[in-house]
Amino acid sequence: MNTRRRALLVLAAGLPATLHAETAIGGHGMAVFGGREGLYASHLPMFHTPHDSQILLRFHLADASADKALRETLAREPRLWTFDPETIDLLRLGAGHAQPLREFKARFFEGHFERGGKPQAGEQRVVFDEVLLFRRLKTAPREASTGRYRLIGKGSEWFAFKTIDRRPDFDHIVRLDAPQVRGEVDVPLQGLARPDAAVQRAFQATGLTGIYFETDDLR
């Protein structure tokens, strides 16, 4: 069991399953993806406090040269990067918070920061341009035969991610080539099986590259 999972289980022990905490202070790792047209960060959620929120951000790096280098790297090779930020209250990213969070420092990794990812030199200042999604997760078990996917992107760079809306569920991010469908679509699912082909068909894309797929954290 990794350090993040042990810590959150301790924090969750005193909370009823249906009650959200009023703060979510901790180390909130995020998946990073994008390209020349934009950079995105997706919180790596779980069904336990303080990680029980699905959040997607559009961001840039305060260091212009580092920002350009990351965009070029992701454009050339779409794959998972992550960052491990300083300790923050995740709820400060929600709309209407009295003390909204605009930026923080984070260490970047090529790959997953808790699963052998390659750390990059130094910390970067991450500045938020837009909160694209902020949802508190519902912890009660629920089954569903379809999943809602949302398309984001610009120009020739398009990505789709799954709304986490049942339990157990999975976190899924893909890059799509030339999708013909915009907005949100419902994709037929087969349990927790990875639905790459179904997502590609739903968006009528000419190709798909997997960025991130996780089931264990969302049991």
C-alpha cells in the first residue's frame, strides 16, 4: 500500500461514507497532458478524503522556457506525465471559495510520480488559467452501463476524459485524432474494461492514444 493511500485511509476513518470534509489538505498528485495548444492537469482522485474530488485544470508554467519545453515534449509524444505539488487545500480550486487557489509549486515527473516516474530537475510554479471541472465524488456503490466522456482541446490537439460517476469506476484520459463529435458523449462500457475502441467510435476519431487509465484507486 503506497504512502498516499495509507494517509487518506487514516483521515477517512472518522468520516461517514456520505459526508465530505470541509477541507482537503494534503499532497494532491495530478496527471499532466496536453501539447502546444494547451496544458492540462487532472487530479488523481479516490473515494476517500482528502482526494474525493475530480478536478481538471488548464494551466501554464510561470517559467516561459519550461512551459514551451513541456508543451513541445507532450506534442511530440503524447503520454502520461504527473506532478507532485506542495501541500494544498484542494477545495480552494472550487468555484466561490473565499480563498481561491491561483498557483502552487510542484515537482514534475515523466510518468507516474508514485510508480517509478522520472523526476525532472527543480520545482515549477504552476499557474491556473481555468478550472474545467470540479466535482465532489459520490462514495455510495453504483453501477452503470455507460460512461460520460468530455472532449477538450484546440486546433489539432484533442483529449477526452471520463466523468467519474459510479463506484467502482476508472479514471481514463485519451488523446484523439481528428474527432468529428464535440462536447460530451455517452460511451457503452463493459464493467471496468478499458473502452478505448468505444471512445474512439463515439467521437468518430481517426485514431486514439491512451494517456492514463486507473482502476485500483477507484474501487
